[in-house]
Amino acid sequence: MTTSLYVTGTHVASVEHDPHRDGRDLRRAVTLAHAVARPVVDGLAASVCGVLVTAIADMDWHDVGAVSRCAECQRITE
């Protein structure tokens, strides 16, 4: 198994906190995923397209799933 050079980030305005889930502060992407260059830790970071995002260090960019991806991040990471 290989990992990419990028992790997933979600635009800061597009991050929701779920206070009803065991009291934990869980984040989930609700609109658009961005790519963030590794190395990174969870928290605020600049995406490869320049948008301020909340980076998720253990979510590989290629494993985003059904969430839409930023077209500029997609272009840069290919």
C-alpha cells in the first residue's frame, strides 16, 4: 500500500463540529475537499491551491470518497 504526497483538507468555512457524537469534536467535509502537501498535522494549513483549510493528517487525498474535490487541487496533484 502506498500513500500520496497529499492529505485531505476541508475549507475552514465548510467544517462542521458534531457536539452530539460522544462529546468528541469530529470534523467532516460538507462541500469540497482540498489537497494539502505532506508532512502535515491536524489543524489549519494552506491547501495546494492556496485556500485556508483544516487538514486531516490521516486522510489520504486519493481516498476522499464521494466528496467533491477542488478542481485546482486536482490539477496540481496529478
